[in-house]
Amino acid sequence: MADVYLAFFQSTLPQELASSLNEHLQNLESGNFESVLGTHLTRALLGHQNDEATKDISLQNYNVWSDFIFRRLSALLEHKSSSAEHDHFRHHFFFVLALASLYSFIQSNVTGPPLPFSSTRTIFTEDVASDATKLSQTRQQLIKSLAVDGEGAYKLTPNPELFCLADTILSSPAIAQAVPKTPYRWAKLRLDFLHQRLLSEVAPSLQSSIYAELAELEKELLAPSAPAEVRVHFLLERAAVHTHHGFDKKAREDLERAKVERRFEFALTGLLGKRTKFQEKETSQLVVLARSADSDAAAADESKSKDKGKAVAVEEDEQKTTKPKNLDLNDDTLLESISFSEEQPAQSSTDVLGEDALPQALAELDAGNQPMLDPLDSVILLLLASSISNMNPDNGLTREETAPYATRVLEGGSSNWQVYTQALLVRSRIEGYRPRTMERGLLQLQAVVDQVIADTTSADATPNGSAAEGAATTFLPRSKEDESAPVSERLRFVFTLCSPSRWELESELAERWVKLGGLRTALEIFERLEMWAEAALCWAATEREDKAKKVVRKQLFHATNGDDEAAGDEEKWEGAPREPVPTDAPRLYCILGDIDQDPAMYEKGWEVSGNRYARAQRSLGRFWMHANDNAKAADAYRKSLRVNQLNNQSWFALGCAYLEMAQFERAVEAFTRVVQLDDQDAEAWSNLAAALLRLEPSVTVSDDDVEKPAAPKLDDEEDDDPGAINLVAPRRDPQQHIRDALKALKHAARLKHDNHRIWDNLLTVAASLNPPAFNELLSAQRRLIELRGATDGEACVDATILEALARHVAATHDDGFDPTKPGLARMLVKLVDEAVVPLITASAPLWRVVARLALWRGRPSAALEAHEKAWRAVTSQPGWETTTEARWDEVVEATVELVDAYETLGPREKTEGLAAGSGALVAKDWRFKARTAVKGICGRARDAWEGTEGWERLRERLEDLKG
């Protein structure tokens, strides 16, 4: 198997101990887990044989089989032998046994091929293995014991005893102390993450444990002294963990580090090619160009081109036999793969990476015939594709960007069976959304499901020991034995790939059928898998809530009359609750609450989970939010956050509830936590700004707290933590909260660059500071014009703020305007000339700003022209002659301003245009123009406004002009 982990574990052992364990480690390497599970120490642990230490420990004295194993393990480890070396060996052997059991479980549930031994006969004692009823009960107890935080494991999980054996051994304090810390933590991380994936939803307790282990492992495995291959494997496994928990940004950071570690070069770019059969002109097509650093694929390609001999053909045929079935597209329009132009440029103007040129090693590649990648490099591409699709799976552009990564792995080929299988799965997920590829995507997913089912089905795998429970009809013929891959190859990258289990794949297939309208097929799959919650959701999605309720209630309650056997199709299942409750009861109660909109069902789900099922309180909080009861909603979200403090959606909803309740300090705390968990949430940054603006001026948040916020309290009744950072501390600066709000809005604007509301808020907040944040004002106004100028015209320009900017620039640049100097002044002039002036149609204030800037720039002619346009904008508005006096006073003011502008600017010498320096005046006839303007206004207003204060003001100005 060439497992990097096993090599790393062996390197941490003393030489003598490593030699003693070498045979068992070699069995793990080759996938011969049966040898490890059949040793005398294993048989003593499992109860197949007894010695002095274990003779009094019997399964009958324990309710759960894993408790029985834990007690026997403790007894075996506590029993001292005559040799200390033997005791040390025994501790490490049991650790190796845990690994063998864990790998066997993955083989039987995820990768295949079928286990060559009977897990029932190997693990359980004869009295359990030979009794079908006792076997079924034991396995159901084990599956029930895997429930965490109200999240139950899949009820038909095959061979759960293998996982529980590994879990029990790794839970032993004696094992944790004896085995070297780093390999122990790494194994525990793998076990806990696999446990997380067995559950229907993320369990907060396991998530906290997983990330605590990651933090400890990072210190050792990412240290410069750690082997490069170990660092890469750990980074890829951590990226898979991040992707599963929805932390896509962190996953991509780890993938980038792994890429650098391996010196792996790849780029998503655009190259000319044809995508359809009838396409005549080549257009730019997205493609991933990739080359492994330590691969000799280039040399191999060159030798193939020179030597077309028989040996090469045989080698290629052998490679094809070790891959899963890759179905052809068989579309009447689309090509099987993109046909690229023979002559490709070294770099492309359509490169999605922007202006970066392709590296020389990639520019030389033939896009249609790229070399095979190292399996680890293929894993990097597949994990990157998964993190992109996880970010927004329904976005068309995202799918287009994701597809080339999977295509590169498939078309370049892969030397590893499981990597190639995962690439087929990733591609089928992407193709499920496109009409032309939907059929191939569905059939390919079906083929992968058939392969995994065929390779993981065994006679005693299911909880009741029957193969019929887990069997399914295969769409394609099963692969021959010589066409399959050994277990060592399949398990080599399974932890980095995060490959789904057989029932996860079948569930995904059923969900695909639902989207395509194949409701009956989907229901058959869900019912065969006994996934009743998914079956109910399937019915609910088709507006058959009555059917959905029956499916759920049947799992939670007995028949109305108490006779389940006699229940018919009309039975409503309104009898007594079942005892014991199903492992997935909390989820079922929440589904029932969703259907009936009944908060009592959410409360019941919370109760049966022992107050650990966070989704129940989240659903309750959402219900009360829709009912506009924000106090109850906030209480529900606080309870959910006590269980799962890493759920940023709950923090966001809690912050919204606090905003509605005008509890702005707590709203700041909640939204601060959101941006701490996900600093890419623009809405959270925007809401944080809104909450900050409503804080009292004496209560503000420091700059550091906004950037690196601390965790807030979750409940009013909680005592203050003396070690916690108080986010709301008195500050001397009364504007600090406005500065913090501005900072938050700048974050939001960077993340949602096209959201005009955020930019409008940024403009308002920047203007509210004293003095205003002029650079932010200018940036926000420019962006608003870019976003809304085409639709809103001059309405998207804030004349008051533009006036403030013009005044500030004129006041701080007494020496006038120098177009060669960069800075605020030059940017403002450019904004006004290129963006504002083309939008102005009827806004006098904007023309006045233009006039002010023109005068400051030493352009009196342009300033006077702007004043004239401002006057026309006011006087051209209809109705001022006969409407309100306020409208009349506005016209009077505009006319007086125009006269003042004529009087001030008209006698000046021209400084712009061809007449500059000739001595010509700006307006030689300025008196005539001014009198004409005043007389015109008076003539139009005589009937309505003669004798008013404004009328007299105009007459006085006219007399001044005569003088």
C-alpha cells in the first residue's frame, strides 16, 4: 500500500520494537488485515480465548460489545509479563490492530474489494456469530453507540464492529501514553473524521475534537524537520477535513501549500479549441494544464512518439485494465473531449488567472495529450475541484471552472484506481447540471455506485448479517477479478480523497433521480437503504406532505390502535412514541416540525437528543424569526450555539435578532463572531457596521477587536469570564464606533464589489465622520457611478458629498490644481470630468460643483458655463411661475447666483482654449447677459410673484447692473 503514515509510524519507533512489529506492518502495507486480526493477542482481546487476565471478563456482563472489549483491553495491558519489552510490544501491537481494523472497515464500506474473511466470525465470539438475532442486536447497539450530539450513524452500516474495535483501542489511555504522540494523534484524527462522515450531519463535539487534533499535529507534521511527503499528505488530509466542514478558503490555502511542497505546476487557462462536432471556428475553451515535478512523463511521451513498438502497446493495455469503467458521452453534438488547436500560444488573453503568463513548463504542453500525473498531484486537483463546487454548487460559472480539473485527471490517466474512481465521481457531479451531459453524468454515477456496491458487498456485512439488505441490482456487468485493483492500491490515498461510502453514493444517486423527476426510482433506493428521513424529504419536495408525515411518524410512533402489524395504508401512526427512540429521532422530529410548522416537534427533537441536537434549536429559531418573535428566536439560537459554536449561520441569525431587538452591543458581538469564522461573509460585515453605528458614542469597539474578535457569551445568565476580552469598552474618541463601522463596510465592499447598497452605506458613513474620510468618499462615489450610472443617471451622485469633496480639495490646495501630482485632487477632477458631467441632466447643485472645481482649476470660462447650466436646470423646471413660493425663491436664488457669476467671471481674461493669453474676456457682454436673464425671469413671474420679497430682490439686482 506504500502508506506514508505507516512509514512515518515505523520511523518513530525504536529499532528493536520496529523489527518486532515489522511483519504486522508489512501485512498492513499489503492489505493482509486478516493476519493481524487472527493473531493470538487479537483473539485474546476479542474473547476467542482467555488467560489469567481475562478469564473473568464475559460479554454477558456488558450492555455494549465495545465496553466488553475496552475492559478486556485494559486487563491485557495491565497484566505485567516477565519482560518489559513484551509489554511495550503489546501496547504497540494493539495500536497496529486498531489500524488494521480501521482499514478493514474502510475496505468493506468505501473502496472494496470484498473482505476475504468473515468479519462476524473473526471479531465476534461463536455465541454471537452463530445467533442471527444476537448478532443483529449487537450490531444495532454498536451503531447506536456511535451517535454524537443527537446525530445518528447510518443504521445499516456494514461491519460496524470493525470501526468500533478501532475506536475502542484508540480510546484507551494506556495506548495513548505508550504510542508516540504524533502517529497516535494522526490515527485518532483519521478515526474521528471517519466517524464524523458516518453521521447524517456534522457533530459539533467531533468537529471540536478534530480541529484540536489538527492544531496539535500541525506543530509536528508541518515543521521544517518533517519529511516533505508527510507534510503533503497531512496538508491534503486537512484540506479534505476543511472541505467537509465547509471551510473552503482554508482548504484552498492548504492545497496551495501542498502544490508548492510538491513543486506541482498547473494552471486553469483558456486555449483555442472545438467543443462540438459541428463547430467550424475555434473558440477559447477552459482547460487545466498540469505537469508533475518528479514525473518522467515527458520522457515517456517522447519515447512513445519515437517507438511505436509492441512493448509500449502492451504497457498501455495493461494500464487500461486497472481503471474503472469510464463511460463515453455519446452525444450527437458535443465531442467526447475538447479538440484543441495544434498551435497554442505560450499565454492566453483569456487566461482566467488574469494577466499572469503561463510557466514555460506548462506553455510547452500539448493540451490534448498531456502527460500522466502523479497520483498525489491528481488528488490536489480533485480536492480543489471539490472545494470550488462546495462553495457554490448551483452556480454555472463555478461548474465550468470545476470541470477542467476532473477532466485533466481523467484524460491524463491515473496510476491509482481510487483516484481515477474519485475523478469519475467528481465529473459526474458536474455533468449532472448540463442538459447535454446529464445522461452521461447519471449513468457514470450509477456505474460508480455499482462498482462500489459490488466491491463492498459480503454475506455478513449488514447489521443483521444478511447480504440482501445491502445488495442492489447492478446496471453494468461487474468487473472481472483481473480488471480490478488490489486493496493496497485502493487504500493508499483514501484518507486524502475523502471518498464517500457506499450508502452515501447510493443516496447521492437517489437525489440525482429526484432532480431529474425519477421520484419512484429515488424512493426505491431510499426505502431499500432504510433512509426514512431522505424518503420523507423526497415526498415533501414533490408537495406530498401527507406521505412525508406518514413515513416519519411510522418511525417515531406506534400505530394509533397500538397494533403495528395490522396497520394499513390509511394508518396515521398517532400512537405512543416508540421505545427506545430511533438513533435519528432528533432529525425525524425536526422534519416533522418543518412539515407541520410545529415548534413542539423541534422541542421534542431537542429533548430526545439530550439537549445536544443543535439543528433542533436552529429550526426553532428560524420558526420564531418568521413569526417576528425575536426574543424567542434569539434564545433558540443561543442554545444551539452552546452546542455548536462554529456555526456561523447561527451567529448571523442571532445577530439579526439582536438588531431587531435594538440590542446593538450583542449584535456587534454576534456579527463579530461571524466574520471571525468566515471573513468572506460580506453581509455579516455590513450588518456589523449597522450595529456599530447604533452604539452609544461612549461605548465603542477597538480597531484590533474588529479585526481579531473574541468569542462572545452565549446566554444572559452566564457569568462573566475574567479572561475574556470585553468588546465593548469605553473609548475617548466619540467617533470610534463610526470608524469601526467604516472599516467593516470596506471589508464588505471588497467582498461584494457589485453591491451598490453596500457602497451607498459606505459613502454615508464616510461622510458622517468629522472630518469626513475623503478618500473613501471618492472611492465609494466612483463605484456607485460605475454600478448605477447607466440606470439611475445623475441620481446616483450625491451632490452634497461631492460639494464637500470640492471644498476640501480647494481648501487644502491653495496653490491651485497641478494635473501632474497624484492624489485626491487629481482623482476628484478625473471623476467629475469623466463620470459626473456626462450624467448631469437637471441637477443644479451638481453643475455648481462643476463650476467650483473649474474656477479652482483656473478655468473661468468653464466655470461660467457651468453656472449658466445650473441656472437653466432650475428655471427649465415647469410650474415654478404659479406653484409655491418656495419654488419661486429657488429660482430667485439661482438667478442671483448667475448674476454674481457674470459679474465676477465675465470681466476676467480667458485662460483656456485657443483664446488663452490673447487678452480676450470670458464674457465681454456679461452685463447684457445678466440683465437679459433677470428681465426674462421677471417677465415670466410678473403675474404671480410681483411685489414679493424675491421680486424686489431681482429688481434691486437689475438696478445694480444698470449702474
